[in-house]
Amino acid sequence: MKIHLLSQDSQHLNPIRFSQQAHSVANTSPNTSTQPSSNTFSNIQPLISQKSLSERVKAMGKDITRHYQNTDHLAVLSVLKGASVFTADLIREINLDPVSLNFIKLSSYGNNTQSNGNVMIEGKLPNLSDKDVLIVEDIMDTGNSLAFLKRYLEEYAHPKSIRTAVMLEKPSRRDPNITLKPDFTGFSIPDRFVVGYGLDYAEKYRHLPYIGVVKPPSAST
């Protein structure tokens, strides 16, 4: 199944109001002493440390566990590829049974830092009928992609409930027409193109254990 939706959802162009649960990351550079030197690149400015990510994911896992303590079945739906690392850490902090893990692919960037205008869902929709579904996404920008996915699941998957967990949000880029707010949020960040911890630029930098900002070419030379 392949579905196309015109959208301007872009990591460089995006999203949303501050969540009460989100930790805010300022424009200033963090203390980079916690970053492993072997994973440091001259064109990547560290923004969120590995330690901060780990602590925040643990806290989110506890929040999710409390919220779903009476669930019959929590179906985690990870949006590939960006949310894969975040999801792997998050589900290990969710103390519930049963928890199933499902994947769906949603893309709009290609090799660019801005959206190509198309949101695309690929692959077979998993069986989510009558289950409590938690969509896990790497970043919420304008919110168009996540809002579309939620509407699509409501119409075609018939879940018991749908909630969302995002690792990052960009409040300054929120589309004013999107009313969806993430239920669980890791960090609110400035409007910068970020990589690491599953996030990529042209399939590079996903392996970084921290989140960093891609510097313009002139700034990294």
C-alpha cells in the first residue's frame, strides 16, 4: 500500500507549542564534554547529550507506563527510520504487558534538509484493531505528517485509542492549522536541522549517540 499526501512537513520548516512534558533546549551550545570524541564530527554541533537523552527517555517510559496501566494491549507503532533508535530505548522503559512493536514508514525528506512536499506511507498496515496505539515519532515539525498518520489510522486501522510520543518538537514551526499536540514529548528545540540518535541527513549520522545540529558548509570548514 502506498499513499501520497501533499504536505510541507519538514524538519527544517516545522512545529508546535511547548508541551508541559517537554524539556526545552536553548540556542546556546551544551556542554560537549559528555560527548564521545570518537563520534564527534567537525560539521556537527552537539545539542542534546547522550546522558540527557537517556534520562529523558527513562522519564517518558515511566509516564507512558502510568498512563497505560489499565491497558489490555499497548501497540507501539514506530515511524521508520528516524524513530527506530528512540523506540528501541523507549519500549525498554515501558513496564507493561503485553506491549507489541510495529513499524510503518513515513517519508518526506529524501536527501534534503527541506521537505519535497510529499508525505508517503509504505508497506502493509499492521493489525491495530481494538488496541491502544502509541505512535512513536522522531520529530514533530509542522505536524502535518503526524496528523495525517493519526487520521489515517483512525479511519482504516480501527484502534481502541491513539496517542503520540515524539522525541523532539520545534514549537516555532508549528502549522497553525494543525491542532494535534503530542501526548508525550522529549525535548523542544530551536529551528535547526538536527541529526543523530536515529535522525539523519542523506542517511548519514543516524549512529551518533547524541543529537547535534548540522552546521552550514562555511561554518564547518
